[in-house]
Amino acid sequence: MISRLKDLLAQEKPAFACWSGFRDPQVAGAIARQGYDAVVLDAQHGFHDDGSLLDCIQQVVVAGKSPIVRLPLNRWDLCEKVLDYGALGVAAPMINTKSDAEAFARSANYPGVGQRSYAPRYAATLYGLDTGEYQRKTLTDTFAFAQVETQESYDNLDDILAVDGIDGILMGPSDFSISVNKTLEPDAYGPGTLDLVRDVADRTLAAGKIPTCFTLTAEHANICAEFGYKLISLTMDSAMIAAGAAKSFEGVKR
């Protein structure tokens, strides 16, 4: 059961996630029961806090899917906590240098690789394991994704990928395009960044690690799949709910 994310990422075809910003665990659970393979709970730009992350992780696990948490900036304490809650993946924003990646890896891994503090009982129980087995499984079955979202992180990508305990990257296309193109207007997967997005996937795969990405459209998701990204976040809960609300009025005479 705890191997669900590892098994997904080992497949030839890409897996798909939904981005979750709303705190309500019923929303996270409803999304997880759809066709998505994983749910990314956003504690950086979304509205999640400690309590909602605990509740939503549980809902995603019960639905048989993989919970991943995008952390706030430099919140290594929360990294350890959400893993203790049962998250199978953590993503950290603005990992620009090797030292950033090392700090992240320390918080996401138990001693031997990192410095994660020992408190496995809740996560172990959630996945039906004893604490010793859970701790051993985290070496292969939980994942730390460093976000690539600046020119600096792109320039330092090889050093970031070489850090033990960093399992892959998460491409943040909006911030990446703003940084690379030196503009305030994002152009996610636009002509100024598309070759770099492909290069990030190629170099990550060549390093034996896992490229993942955030997209908002099927067109961009398909591009990322062609580039070899292994986990693709396809949309977000707020967009999905708004689109569903708008669709409900189709054909109604008002």
C-alpha cells in the first residue's frame, strides 16, 4: 500500500495528479476518487495548514491514491511533519542551489541519508505497517522533489540532482518562464522556455531521477508526457470547481 507512488513512477506511461489548494478534506477526497493517480496539496500558494494537511492526506490515502505536499518556502519542520502524517511525496519551492537541495534532503530523509526526526507511528498505522517496516520503506517509497523554477536552479540543475536524498524535480513553469524571460508575465511552456523544459526532463532522467511537472491544460500535459515527465499535475481544484459550476448552467433558460 505504501508503494503506490513508487509503483506509479516506475510505469512507462506518465501518472497524473490534481493540484489541491482548498483546505476541505471532502474536496480532496472527492478529487482523489476520480481518475487522478495522486493529489498535490499546496501549502505554499494554496490555503492548506497543518490541520488540513493531516485530514486531506488521510482522505487521499483512504481513496487509494498518493498524497504529495508542496511545502511553503524553507519550511523544513513542516516537511518532516507531513511525512509523519503519511505524505508519500514532498516538493520544496525555490531550490536554487546545491545547499538548498541539501537542506531539503536532510529534512525529508531519516539518518543515513538525512536528519528526519523519528516519529513514524501515525504514518505507519495509516499504511498498515509496523514502525520499523515503515522506516525501511521510506528509503524507496517516499519522494523528495526539488522545484526547478528559476534561471539559477536551471543553471545548478546537475548539482541539485547529484544530492543524495533528492529523488527528482518538479518543474514550476510560470515562475520559470518569468525568471528565464525576465518578465512579469508568465508564459508557461512558451517558446522562450520549451527547449529548457525538455532539457530539464532529459537531464533528470539521465541522472536516474524523476521529472515531474505542473500544467493547467491538456495541451501542456501532452507536451510534458512527450518530454518524459513521469508525474504530471493536470489542473487544480479551484479551476475544476469553477468550470463545473459554469457548466451546470449550460442549456438553462434564465
